[in-house]
Amino acid sequence: MRRVLRIPDLGGACAAILHRPHDVVTALTRQLEAIGLVVNVYWPELPVSGRGADYLFLDVDIGYDEQFPWPSGKAPMPTIALIGSEAPGRIEWLMNIGADAQILKPVGHAGVYSALLIARATFDARASLADEIDSLRRRLGQRQTVVRAVTLLAARGKTEEEAYAQLRGMAMAWRISFEDAAERIVADHNGNKESDNG
Amino acid sequence: MSRKIDLGLLYSRSGNYALIGESCRIGALKAVADVNADPTLDLTFNVVERDPEGNVDAYAPLCEDILRSSDARHVVGCVTSSSRKEVIPALERADGALWYSAPYEGFETSDRIVYTHACPNQHLLPLLDFAFERFGMRGYLIGSNYIWGWEMNRLARDVLQRAGGAVLGERYLPLGSVEIGRMIDEIRDLRPDFVLNQLIGPSQYAFLQAYGELGRVESHFLPENCPVLSCNLTECELPAIGAAADGLISAGPWFRDCGDSPFGRGFGSSFEASSYSAVIMLARLLNCQKGSDALSLPQLLAMPMARTLGISPTTHHTTLPVVIAQAKGGAFQVLHRESPIAGDPYLTRRRAQRRMSLRLVQ
């Protein structure tokens, strides 16, 4: 499928740079300000207030897990890795911390704008993929409930096919998902059983 | 005692866009003559010129040659975006700066370049606003196969879709190709409200010729119903196009005899005016202090004089007026004019301003 790039609104967006004072920071800041972002530089640790940034640039050369106020791989914003040393150990650290785009050091006259666009698109795609996986997992977990609901409906003298159709009809009438309808039927049945017992 | 400063000149005098290169060159040389005759300036320019002859691969070596074989640190030159991108590494290696005086598609802010002509918030966006109001929101997009056409049309597509308009079609031609038959047939079938034209050189000339003939056969394609729009057509190419250019609507900072640039008057085209102002702005910046010819471009632009001249030290783009004009009988007549606005190469500031005004209304 052809992907259409959604260009994020970068005017007035906040970029946090986690890097010691260096030419890299000067070059990054120049490019970011030319694009229209507001820049904050932090070192050595990103304070909790840094969570509010829209983009995070992090130094891979001397970065470490404790710099971030979130667990490894759980950055709440798109991240861009600043890579100097290509030693495998550093790349391994980066893979764990996670990054949505990268820029090689030294930082020159360009590269930041495309990194911002790629990081935003990758971050958003990752987030929507995670949502989709969550919802698939939930539906997978509800499969057993669907089987139970159909069995309950079929127990009232319907064929399995008719029971499925009835469940689908209920879901539509209640305007909820097929799985949620099944859950409601099973819960109703359990509730009735309890009151019968009581 | 006046200082003699070498100044590089890098325009193509032959090839696909020779007319534009020539127009830029005339403006730059005129400015050099004016600077050299100006007793209020403590410097004169000595031109060091190379001609890439429209060959994109000749720009970088010739630019480096200027910077290495002379004392020049500033080069005025390049017309196409491809040639501008090519010279950047040469500027970095040989520690030089480029004054770029052609309209371009934006999304660049090299700290080695000053952009003295318009970018999309100064040409394409006002032109589309104008066209939406007068002609409608169904556009057909054409262009030459390189970054200018691709990116300008991408932006136009984006603007059209956001505004609720439609892109009826989009077609490209290789540089120099005059195979415009398919475009014309498709436009004839689809009957758009306007044609946005990013063709350059002979392709553009052939298209305008054929489109003019189409208009004579079917009145829908006359300029008052479905005009051709352009962001880089100026007076310097009108003689090559002749009557076929009549009715074309173009956007630019200046047109001949339609308002003065802040640095002078009587220019043949906005290319000429923009190259002229590039050289004059450089002279005024260098005039500010002794040893200024050894300063880097960011250092020069950090001086208060840069803002006075309309150059942003943050984006290296200039503040320019917006004029929309229509070609008629070898000249342009103004249809619409907007006050000068700062170049916004990433289109981030315009939106921020709009958001701010919305907040004020609330």
C-alpha cells in the first residue's frame, strides 16, 4: 500500500536534546530553530518535565538507561538517535532504548527535518500497531466466551448457525462488538444461575 | 581606502534554462557596477565567473574552483534546486557561501546559503488562494521531472485536498521533452478549473503553445475560464514563448514596471531584481566592518544590518512582497498584491500565526 506522509505541525513544537554541550548541539539547535521548533537542552539526565517534549534527540555515544524518566523502550514521544560510534555495543543499547529515526554525527547543515518527519511517522505507526495488537489479543481471549455464548443460545433449541446469527443480531441491536455481546450473554447466564442458587 | 573583494558568479549561459541564468547574471553584474561606483561603500567587487552551461554535474567543481583559485568566499549563482544541492558540499569543503536568487520549493535552510527569491509561502500558497477564489478548486498539475515540480505539486495536492478541492490529474515530462500531447488530451477530457504548471524550459514553451491552440478550439480553455498558473515564469522567458504566454498567471515578488524592489528599479524580471538585491545586500553587510570579508555567513547574518535588509538570521530567507500578475503582450499586468512576508521554508510559521490569531478571536 502506498503510504501518504502526514506532515506534523512543527511550528512551536518542543524538541528536547539530551546531549552534553557540544558542536552537535549547536548544529541541531540551528536546524530546529530554522524549522520553527522550541529547543531545550538537557544533560546528563532528562528531568520529568522533559516528558512534555514533542520530540527527543538522544546521544547514543555516552547514553545510559537511567537518563530517562521511563523504562527502556517506553518513550512517550518520537525519539531520534544521535550516532557517533558505530560500535555494536552502542547500537545494542540503542535497540533497547528504542529510536524512531537516526542522525549520524557530526551534524551538518541538514538532516533534522527528514529525521523529524520519519520519527513522527514511525512513532505513530508503532502506536497504532500496538493498539491493533491489543485489540486482536483481547478478541483472541474472548474466543472461549463466544463459544460459551453460542452454546447457551443453542441450548434453547437452536442450531449452532441460528445461535451465531442471533448473537450477531444482538450485537448489532446493542451496538457493541460480537465479542462484547457474547460476554454479556455469558454474564447474564451466570447472574441468573447465582440468583437461582440464592 | 576601498577594499577589493572577489565575488563568485555561477550562472549557466546555455542549456535548458539559459534565459533565466542570463537574467540573473545581468542583475548581479548591474549590482556589481553600482557597488563599484558607490562612494558610500568602502569596497568594490571583482567578479570571478564560471559557466556550468546547464550541466548539473559541472556546478560543484566550478564552485570549488572559484573558491580555491580566488579569494572569493561568496558566490552568487545557481538556478535549479538540483544545482544548488550539488554545490553545498563544495561550499562546505572550501568554506564558501552561496547567494541563491531563484524561486524554489522550500524545505531547506543551509547555513551556507542565503535565499533571496521566493519560497512556497511567498509564491505557491498565495497563488492557489487567488485561483480558488476566481476559478475554482479542481486543478490539473503538470511539471518537469525533478524536485521543483514534484515538491510544488505535492504541496498543491495537499492544499487542494485540505481545502476540499480536487486534483483531476498529475503528469510529468523529462527535462527538455516536448511530448505534451498526452497532457493536453487529458486536460481536454477532464476540464479542470486551472492548470498548475511547473514545467521548465522547452517543455513549458511547447505546452503553452499547444494549450493556447486548445483555447482557440474550446472556450473552456481560455485564460478567463481555465488559466495556466506558474510560480517561476517571468518576463525573461516571454520573448521565447510569444503570444502563447498571454493569459498565463504568475506569482513572484516583483514584475517589470509593477513596483520597485527595495534596492532599485527598472529590472527586466524578478530573477534580475533578486540577483541584484543579493549582491547589494552582501555589499551592505560587508561594508559594516573591517575584516568582514573573513566572517562566516552566520556571523555576517548575526549583524543587525541583516534584519534591516530583510534577511532572517534564523532561516536565511528574505522578506518579499507577493504579486500575482497576468502575461499580456510580452509584459505582466498586476492582478493582486500582498504586503511583504518573511520566507517560511518549512511552512511552520504561517500555521503558528494562524493558530495565534484564532486564539485571539476566542
